[in-house]
Amino acid sequence: MVNEANAIGTAWLRSDLIGDERRDAAKALLQRYVAIRAEASTISAAETQARGALIEEANDVFAELWQVAVAEARAASNPVTMSFAASLNDMTDALASRDAAINRHVPELVLILLFGTFILLGGVVGYSSGISRIRPGVPVYAMMLLIVVLVFLIIDLDRPRRGLIEVDQTNLSSLNESIAQWRP
């Protein structure tokens, strides 16, 4: 998320360096793009259709932005123009990387093994206390609780847009707020 916000911010700053006739169009498109990405960051990863629609819309805005960069490069091919185009490339790479990371999860087999571990642990503790007729001590229950909490923590970390632990979206929302103030 930080990489994406930085890439968009860099493209925003570099848009000041392109020709006057395309600058406002580039800034307006960047403004729309960051607003879409900020909105997408508020949607749960479980809402795949809504996220997919926003990602498609962001890609459409990016395609328009790229056409502005192409027109600028054809009109005035210089290091500044190429720098702006490179920042757009970094921006789309950050989008792809972020969305790929959101869709990457712990394999189901690992989750099944984790659940199996705490179920088996509970069974072993119950069985051994039944055979020995000795009630397990507090450390045994504490260890069982820690294992269960650890499994649920791993699952929560694996789902960055839902659960107790969420990825902080401050960088992207702050960038959106600062860019939204721009007027042509």
C-alpha cells in the first residue's frame, strides 16, 4: 500500500513537469485514479465483484493517463517526459503487486494442519487426563489457548482487509485527500 501511494504521489509530482496542454488532463486523471484506489482500499477482499469493478475502472483511467503520456512523449520526447512515463509504469506495477498480495493466502492444507493440531492437542490432553484421572494444570490449558489464538491470528493476518488486524490505509487516503484539493 505504501509503495502504491508513493508511486501515485511521484506521478502526481512529475505531472507538473509535462507540457501545459496535457498537464491538467494528467492531473485530473491522476485525481480520479487515486480516488478509485482509495475507495477500493475500503472494500473487503471478500467482495470480489466490487473490488474487481473498481480495479477495472482504475485500469481504464490508467489507460487514458497512459495515452496522455504517449501524446506528451510524441510531442516533446525528453528526459522529463520519460520520467513521467516511468512513474506511471511504477504506479501500475504497484497496483498489480498490491492486488496480488491481497489475493495471496496461506494454503488450505496448512490451515487444515493448524486446525488439526489444536484439535489433536485437545484430544490428547483430554484422553491423558481421563486415563490418569489427574486434572491438567493451568500451564496445559494456557498452552492450548495459545495454540488456538496463534492459529486464529495466522488466519487473521492472512486476510488483510477483514478481521481484527487490518492494513492501515492512511497513506493512500491522505494522498487522496491532498490530491482532491487540486483544481485546474
